Amino acid sequence: MEKSRERRRSGLLVVEGAREAGLAVQGGYRLQALFVCREIWGGGSPLPSAAQRFELSLAAFEKLAYRAGSDGLLAVAVQKELRIESLQLPQNPFVVVLEAVEKPGNLGAILRTADAAKVDAVIVCDPQCDVFNPNVVRSSVGCLFTNQLARCTSGEALDFLRRRGVKILAAALCGAATWYYEADMRSPCAIVMGAEAGGLTDFWLHAADAQIKIPMRGAVDSLNVSVAAAVITFEAMRQRGFCSSGKEHHGVAQP
């Protein structure tokens, strides 16, 4: 299931790693099969439940594993539909919308940020990469399964947000009049991030209630989309009293 076509045909996805598999189960994903290599698996935590379990030799497991330093556990999970109408938003939501994201690593990094900031939902519009790509699972460290996630067209996303009274802030590469930290993100709002190569299309730039930008003082004129999403997301959390609840974790960067 390394190919997007095969994942779509089968309705399955590969989840490598005990932490990631555990998060998949917590997120309501059903594990169809679990593959364990006892020569690598340390047994530090109970194995997640799965319909079938197989024990493999090191040689056999290495043929299945797709990342270096595997912990000896790999699962096959059943995909979810990720319908936008299934999203449950609170009264004052903060949503991240991604238009035509191209790189699985960037999508995974944004999902990791969304989990850390407790974003209410992530909507992936017109994706150019498969949401269930193993590299999304890996780069998100399993946060693919911890976020409320939907995939749809841009038109469906706009309609969904408009019907719920969510203000739309488009992150623009140029021409925006408002610095991101000057935008009021305390009320229901969504930030919309564009594709890595060209930013947002005119659809979102014209539909937005405001266009926002990040100051750039160096030679380059833009940030990686996952970095830009993190900068704006945590500004929104700061405005919303992110650190006043007393529930935050004091984490450090992990690979």
C-alpha cells in the first residue's frame, strides 16, 4: 500500500510505530492487522488491538518497514471517509484550511502543529497528496489520528464555514494589508494556507474576509507552508489565552 491508487482501492492505510498505532486506535481507526518483529519490539507498552496479529522475522519485517529506526511494529488500518459534514465545531472554533497541499511531509507537520495547539478542525481542500500517505503518518507523529480532519473541495469548505459564521483569513504571499498579529482571531475564524509553490488561488483570496501576511525581513519572500501555519496558529492561540488555562505541556522539539 505504498501507492495512493492502492490505498484508495483497498480503503486501508499503513501505520508504522507503536505510538502511531495507539493514536490511531484512540482516534477511532480500526486496525485490520498488526505485524510485530520481536527482535526489534521492546515490549514497553501493550500491543494495540487488531483483528489479526502476525509475528515476523527481522528479514521479513524489514521488507515491510518504510522508515529507519522502526520499533518493530506495523499496522494496517481501515481508512475513514473524512467527510466535512461530520466535523463537530464548538461555539468559537479555530480551523485550519489547507488548499491543494502537495507534500506529505508538510501536511504531517501541520497536523502535528494542529494537535499541539488543539485546533478544532483541519480541512484539506483539493489535496494534491494523499492524506493517508505513510509519510503523513510519520511526519505528523500520529497526529493524523488526533485531529478532527476533513477533505473536500474548496467550494464545499467555504460553504461549510460560511454556514457556521466562521471568519476567513487568507494567508497571502503578497498584497495583504494586515499583519497576521494584527488580525483578530479571538472570534470564530479559519486561516487558509495555500500550496507550497504558488500560495492560495484567487478563489480563497477573493472569498476571504481579510488577507494576512507574515513579515519577511530576509532575502526570501515566503516561509514553508508548515512553518507559516505554525506561526499564525500559535498567534491565534496566544490571542485566545492559550497559556492561561494551566493545562499546557512544556515540550521540546522532537524529530
